[in-house]
Amino acid sequence: MSKRTIIPFGPQHPVLPEPIHLDLVLEDEKVVEAIPSIGFIHRGLEKLVEKKDFQEYTYVAERICGICSFIHGLTYCMAVEELMKIEVPERAQYLRTIWSELSRIHSHLLWLGLTADGFGFESLFMESWKIREYILDIIEETTGGRVIFGSAKVGGVRRDIAPAKLEEIVKKLRVYQKKINDLGMVFLDDTTVKHRTQGVGILTTENAKALGAVGPMLRASGVAMDIRMMGYAAYGKIGFAPIVETEGDCYSRCKVRIRELAQSIDIIEKCVQQMKEGVIEAKVTGFPNGEFFARSEQPRGEVIYYAKANGTKFLQRLRVRTPTFANITPLLEILKGCQLADVPILVLTIDPCISCAER
């Protein structure tokens, strides 16, 4: 019988820029079990609803995660708007959808670069982040920020985008799409990448459902589940079908995200074509009361905001369930039986955001 050893992985690792900590139980080079430790960067953000009023807390929600900042703020606003029975103007819904998809594009490009770096594919890493800079430039031009947008607010959005600017954005995105397609072809057709990802870290459809996987991790295992299908913001008006792959391995998870890049550009173009002139925010009066679950689809998967209020300017309770937290259990499943050298790649293919998970 092989001797078992325990190897600590993280919270700092040369391949992985995330403070995740795993104790890996090994037999020779094979991982038998992975034991997570969560809580290195707990910031107590949910407790702040007792000190920041329901309007101010939008800024806090956006800072739960820098990469998914806009969608965090949006989902929080959706919860409060339901508690206050606020009807968000149609133009604001379309603008929310555009910024959500720009967030998805820049997040997936960031992930692609980090994953390429994990393979030692430095030129692909640099090219991915170069294209991501173009997307961040669009975000900066339309919101004033590159990481924290600051454009979501209870009742709508803080900023509008001029029609001429929207047309310019679509033209730019179509130019960048050619670069993104070329990037995706290199990533998916490269022999080394295929060798490291195909047949590695398989999550079956049954396990994906049973373990509560979300986002690309779930859809790569053949489950057509995407919260955007519920039609929040403007998704119900543009027609939407999720990207699905069936193999359930690392390669499929990569393929889902790369295909979603093109889909996001299509969604933005549809929004620009369909949106009409109008106001971008509704009048907000009174205070929230009651409780509600708001759900949306972040680049990493479904995020849930539970808000409870008692008719004052401060919420009573806020609970956030992030996609990385949901995907940690499936991650532990796919780590069982893998080789030690594959652990960084397996962790990267869930696209972890530990600051999101720990708050």
C-alpha cells in the first residue's frame, strides 16, 4: 500500500493568484482527497448593512468582488427594488444588460489569460489581457471606472450612454471579436492545451446536479442552466439560450467560456438595436420592507442575494451566496484521483474568486 502524504496547496501559489488553501492527501503523485480551508480574507461585508443605509450599500456590494462588481451591485439593487415595488425603466434594464455582458467579457478574458499562464503559455496570456484592456477602455468610457463601475443604483442606473456611443461600441466589439475568435482557436486547438485539459477533471452530469455546481462548470457537464433565462434586466426581451458542452472535463469548461465571449457580444448588439430613448431611473421613496431572494448570472455562475428589511433605512439582514462558494464542493470532487501536477489547472477551470466566496 502506498504511503499517504499531506501537501498544503496555497493560500499563496506561483500559478494561482487566489488565496485558496487546500490540504491535498496524496498517494505518490495521485490526489486521494482535498480538504479546503476557507476564511483567510473575511471582511464582514454582510454585517455592514447595519451601518450603511440601503442606498449606500450598493457601493459596498460592488466591492464584494472587483471582477464581478457591476453584477454584485445589480443583484443587490434587484433585491431592494422588489422589496420596495420599484419598476425599473426599460432603458435602464437594457443598459444594465450591456454592462453585465461587458463584465462577462472582461472576466472571461482575464480567466483565459490566467489559465494560459497556468500552462506556461505566456504569449497567450499577454494577448488575452491585451484584448481585455480594450474592453476595460469601453467600460471606463461609459461608467468612469475600469474595475468598480459605480453605475448601478436602486431604481435604475446612474449614467446613460448616447446612441452614437452605443453604435461605436458595437463596431469596436465586432473588431475585437475577430481577435477573440483567433485567441479561442489557438487555445482550443493547441496540442499542449488539449493534453492538459481533455479527459482531466471530469464532473459528470449527475454529480454536477447533486453537488450544486453553477455557471460554466455546470453547463460544461451538459446542464442547460443559466439564470439569464429567467429574463431579469433585458434578457427576457432579447431571446437567450445557454452555451452547453457535454464532456464535463477541463476542456469543456474552457470551451463554454470561450463560446460565451462571442455570445456576449451578440447580446450587446441586440440590446443596442432594441433599446429606445427614455428615462434611466425611477423615483425612490420610502424604505424597503419584507424579504426577497434576488438571483442573477455572474461570469462564474449564479449569485443569490437574500435581503430582509423592516421598513427602516437599514436592512435587517443580507446574505450573499456566490458562485465560487457553490463550486468549491464540485471542485473537491474533480480533484479526487487527479495528478498533483493537474491541481492548479483544475482549480483554475472553476474560475475561482475567493474574495467573493469569503466576503
